[in-house]
Amino acid sequence: MVQVTPTISERSALVHEFTAELKDITQRTRSTFDGLTSKQLNWKPSAQQWSVAQCFDHLITSNKAYLPIFERAANGQLRNSLWEQMPILPALFGRLLIKSLDPKTSRKLKAPKLLQPASSDLDSAIVDRFISEQAELIRAIQKLEGQDLDALRMTSPIMGLITYSFSDACRIIIVHEQRHFQQAEHVLKATGFPGS
């Protein structure tokens, strides 16, 4: 099978597509959750469910793990390991993660211990911190413009044996954010959510 290398404009279009999705999530976060009180942000529908603040704390922690890898790739300091070069594995792992994290998937997933949100109350600046971290993530992805994100591979910063392409890494981040944005929205609509 012959692999076709994407043109520079196709590579740029992919980066623009990913950053547009992230900017959309940022805007929706600002319009939906900005202005909530600390009590509202930390309220949980049940002891087993996360609060709005915990959803954003989890996303901040998850996304930060990608930043150094994106930075090394943007600076030309990242080389694919032998494991990352395996022809089938990155595509397989990427598709599986994207599908399992998709907000349309009803199956519940348990976050790895490393990514569990704080169990204590989080301060009311958590939404602002997420928005700030989101801007940093967008800048990091924009620095990858011009690179072949399908050919460039990485090992998951969360699960060490899993590899995927940089384009799949961006898709994983996006569906993961969409999933937890939706989860946080459900908290707002839950019975008992405090008025202020």
C-alpha cells in the first residue's frame, strides 16, 4: 500500500481544524461555566460523581501531560521509537481511544489514578485555569503546523505502552474534553444543583 504524504496546506488545515475545535470548547466553557460560585463548582450529584470543578481539574491535569511532547516535536527534538514505528499499533490504539472517549459512548470509564481530580473543594478560579491551559494547548498545537501529524507518532503520556499518531493525540484530547464538558453540563442539570 502506497502512503501519500499530505501537502503543507493539508497539514495546516488539520492543525486549524484541531485548534478550531479546542477554541469552540473554550468558548462554550466560558459561556456555560464562567460565573459559577465555588459552591456550584464543587457540588456533586452524588459521592461517586464528579463536580464541575473536578471535571475541569481532570482535564487540566490530562492535557498538561501532552504539552512537553508537543513542544519537543515542534522543536524537532522528537524521534519515533521502534515501538512507535510499528505499522499497525498506533492506528489501532488511536482509534480505540478515540472511540472509547467519545461523549456519545455511554460506557463509563475510570480515570487512571494519576489523573484523578482533587477530592477536596477546588477554588472558583478552576474554570479560568482551564481556559488559560487551553490557550497554552492551542499554541502548542499551532507550533506543529507544517508537520505530518499522521506520520509523527508518540507514546501516550498517560499509558506508557500505548502509541498513536499526533493527529490521533489531538483527536483524543478533543473527544476527552467534549466528554467531560458534557459530564459537567449534566451536573448543572442534576436535581439539587445549588442556585448560587
